Amino acid sequence: MAILKSKTGSHRGPKQPNGGRRSFIWKTGAVMSAMLASTVTGMSKSGPDHDSGLKGEVDRLSNQIGCLEDANAIRRLHQTYESRLDKGLFEEVVHMFTDQGEVIFNGGVFVGKNKGVRRLYCSHFSQGFIGKKIEPAPGFEPDPSQLLDIVDVAPDRKSANAKFPYSMQVGTPLISDLPLLDMARLQGQGIRQWWEGGIHEACYVKEGDTWKLKKLEYRVLSRADYKPGRSYARPISVPRFCETYPENPSGPDKLIAEESKIREA
């Protein structure tokens, strides 16, 4: 099992390359490669009585290096997910899931890549301009412990769990029969928007040599009435999904119990 942790910076603007993290990953890989090389060298000089034990050590170190590479691949995959979401490339986001993938969002569970998951991103998210990365709202900055990226790869390297912090814009179209509001929606207005911060809790599986999302949960920690540039923010309450599909055309396949209390100050 490999657990890789790193501290994520602020979500201000496009993500810049993290030289420290890259250096850490390179050094870790270099050290493990050196250990593996040293073990192989020792094995070549040992007698037959030691071959079995040394081979086991080589296999163990090789698996550790493989798990580290998988953890880095998953981290890059999540960065791609955030980038596509930020740019509104919702169809490309859908293709990052397995066929049986599911997403838990705002009290609803969306099941199946080509059903619930596509409905969430290509219908619900696109209508509310959801997913654009923005800075944490003033007074709602997360605790440093909530900024850790955690990737835990299974020993067989076929599955993994991860936690990544997020800070993004969320919105929902205002419901009304007024013609002016319909016109506003066509121009990208008529939408109630807010800031939301929390943690992505994700499960991944490997299909061939490719990692894909099996399950993704938006675990909300705080919400606020905030737009970039403001010096203030107010806590808000957001209605959870109360109807499933097809009663709600962009709704979830099922509802879940009330989540824990969200931070309000």
C-alpha cells in the first residue's frame, strides 16, 4: 500500500506547476530506484541460499515504486478532472468515469457513466455554470489539515482511494415563468451562484493501464454567498435535491440522508 500526501496551495487563478512537489516525487523515486539497484547488485553477488530472500525484497521494492507511480498518475488524473470542470468540458469529464461510475452531489446519487453521471455534468452542472475554480471565500478559509492531498493505492495496484480539497463556484437556474428571466438565462444570467468548499472523496479502478473514476463524492464543508473580488461573504443555506429522475429531468437516481452540518462562519 502506498499513501502519498502533499499540501495543496490556494485556488487563485490557473494552477501553476508545483516545483516542490515535483522535486519530492523525483527524489522519492530516485531513492527507491537506488534501493532497488542496490538490492539487485547484492543479489548478483550472493550465493543461491540467499536468492529467494533477495528476490522477495526486489519484488517488494518494485511494487512500492509501482504504487508511487500509480499515486502520481491518479494525482494527474484529478488535476485533469478539475481543469476540464473549470473549462466547462463536461462531456470530457463524463468519459473519465467507468461505465458503472457514480457521483454523490448535494444529497443525490447519480449512477452510470452514460446515465446519471452524464445527466449531472451535461445537464445540471452546465445549466448552473458549476465547477469553475475560485478562491476560498473570506472568513471561510479551510483548516490546513483539509488541504492535504491523500492517495492510497491498494497493494495489488488495481484500485485506489483519494481525497482532494476543492474550492469552486456552484449555481442553479432560478425557476420562473417570466419571459425576462428566460431571456436572462439565455445570456448566462438568471442563475443563483455561490462559493462552495470541501473535499473530493474518490475511488479509482485501473482498466488495463488506465486509471478511471469509479465513485466521486462532493463532501461539502462550507458554502457562502461570494464572488471573486468581494471583501465579504455570508453563509447560505442551499436546498438539497428533493426529487429523483425523471420527475426532476436533471435530478439524481436516488436521494441520500442529510449530510453533516456545514460550516457557516
